Amino acid sequence: MQNNLTLLLSRSTIILLLCVICFYPEANAQSKVYPTEITVDKNGKGNYRTIQEAVNSIRDLGEVQVKIFIKNGTYQEKIIIPSWKTEISLVGESKEHTIITFGDFSGKMNSGGKDGFGLDKITTYTSFTVLVQADDVSMENLTIINSAGRVGQAVALHVEGDRFIANNCRISGNQDTLFPATENSRQFYNNCYIEGTTDFIFGKATAVFERCTIKSLTNSYITAAATSQRQKFGFVFLNCKLIAADGVNKVYLGRPWRPYAKIVFLNTDLGAHIVAEGWNPWKGDAMFPDKEQTAFYAEYKNTGLGANPKSRVKWSRQLTDKEAKYYTITNILKGTDDWNPVK
């Protein structure tokens, strides 16, 4: 009887130890403290030297907003904020001196051989300097640059996540600078500076640009929307200013990348570089030969030397006062969850 009791106790002890060993890592992981503020300093006076390290340190699928404060400096990084790193705010010390830059472009050979898609060359969709796939990400006081130069498509900022905000940021590149990418993504750009050459604001998202300065570096097109037929809004520019580099004098407000492209400029100052016809139909697309017939291109009370409502192409529109009332930040971006980026 004593031997049986000893054996039973020994087995119980072993089982208990196994349980402790098995469950300790999980319990330890759950109890780990994740900071809500992180500092990045390339000179080593913060929590991390690189922005990507800071992003990686944040708890996956966290439900608490985490602020990454980035001290002044030039950060040569290609940054990915994956879909499981939600609720992140990246705040630079100053827009002028907190710079994220990289130089990938479409057609460039991948340095590590074939990528995860089996491709040995970078494409437009992998040329980004910063990629945001997570929801509820915001950026403030940052400069994001694609430094590849005029070598083709080279994205600076590529955003797929929902409820994205960029405030007081500078986004700089040439062709395809800013890519508000996906249909279910809502994005808000406030007081930002965006510059590029061809189609430098392009994509499928619903995006509002409020009080932004948009600079054309060459004679070309500003927008190339791929809005789906299901979307009520595409890219909307409110109270913005369109300017151009010296010598640039023939720029279109946009051309439709896909048949149901939606672009509206309201109360925006259009420089003299904007052509009288305003919009381009993007002819020569064999798959979608008559995109201008279904695209929605409109304006409302724009000003400046480039505002020529009577000279615009016949398939564009000038909104009525009643129609223009629907173009508010909250109405455009509210979705089904009543998101309000300016509250």
C-alpha cells in the first residue's frame, strides 16, 4: 500500500511538473509588459535604432494604441507594417528632419534572388519605401521618400490597411509616389505635401486629401484611380493646392486607371499648369477602351489659373451645391463603423 501511494505521488508530481513546463511559456508571454511608447533613434539614444525593429517589437493584434516616436535623422529603411501589427502611431520629431528613404523601383533585380512571389525583379507593388498593411495606423511629422529617381514606377508610401491617417507628412517620389491601394481601405491625408511625375496618386482606396499641397514635377497626370463600381467615393481633394516645378505647364488632374475611377476636386487652388480640358481618358487600353464613359470626374468651385470649368472635357462634371454637400470628410469615410478621422 505504501509503495502504491509513493508511486501515485511520484506520478502526480511528474504530471504537475509537466503542466508547469508546458504552460509556463504561455503564461509568461501573456504577462509580458508591452510599452505603449517607444523611441527610435538611429544614434542609439532610444529603445531601438531602426523603425522596423520598433514595429516588430509591438504585440501582435494589440488592442492598445502604441506610439513610436522617431527622432530626427535619415533612416535608410524599407519598412513593412504587417496586418497583425495594428493600432500603431508613427510620429516624427519634425517633418523636415525625420526622413525615411529607400530606392527600390519596378524592374530592379531583387538583391536576395526570387522573392516570396517567385519573382526575381521588383514590381510596382513591391517597390515601396513604406508598406502599411495593418488597420488603424497613423503617421505624423514624417518625410517618406522613394529615392530611385526617374526610372519608372517607384512607390514611396503603399497603404492597404483601413482607417489610415497621415498628418503633416511629406511624401516624395516620381512615378507612382503614393499608392492608396485597396478597395476596403479608407485613408485620410491632412496637411500633407505630395510630389511626383506620372500617376503619382493612384489606387483603389477611398481617400480624402484635406489642405494638401500637390506638386507636379513633370508634364503628366496627377491621379490614376482604380475605384470599383461598388464604391461611392474614390479620391477626394478638399481645399488643396496644386503647384508645379518650373517649366511644367501641361498637367492633367487625372486619368482613369480602371473604368469606374472616381476623382473629385473641391474648393482647390489649381495652378496654371493644369490644362484647360482638365482630364484625360487614357486611350489605348485594350481591355478597357472607353473608360471615360463610366468614370466619375468632377469639380466644385475650384479657383486659380487652372480652374476652367467651361473648357473641361464633356464627360466630366461640375457639382451642384446640393451634390457638393455630400463631400464631407465624415460622410466619405464613415463606412459602416462611423469612423471619423478628425474627431
